[in-house]
Amino acid sequence: MFRAGAFDQLKQNATKARIPFYGSYTESDPVKIVVEGVDTFKKENCDLI
């Protein structure tokens, strides 16, 4: 289920908590977003994904 504003709310909360965030306004495939996000965080040497 999609809720308008959920992406922005999650991004804002993560930023306030200083938690790295990955998402997409244009991609609708959640699997693709996760794969890209995990790759991004691995490249940034994040300890926890």
C-alpha cells in the first residue's frame, strides 16, 4: 500500500536521527530499491544496513 508523503516523512525522520537513508521518488520496484540501497551503503562502508 502506498501512502502519499510516507517517503518524505521517513527521510525526514532518518535525517533528524542522523541515520543514512536511501530511497527513490521514481522507482516503484521495492526489490530494485533495496538492492541499490544495500550496494550504496556497502560502498560507504556502513557497519549496519
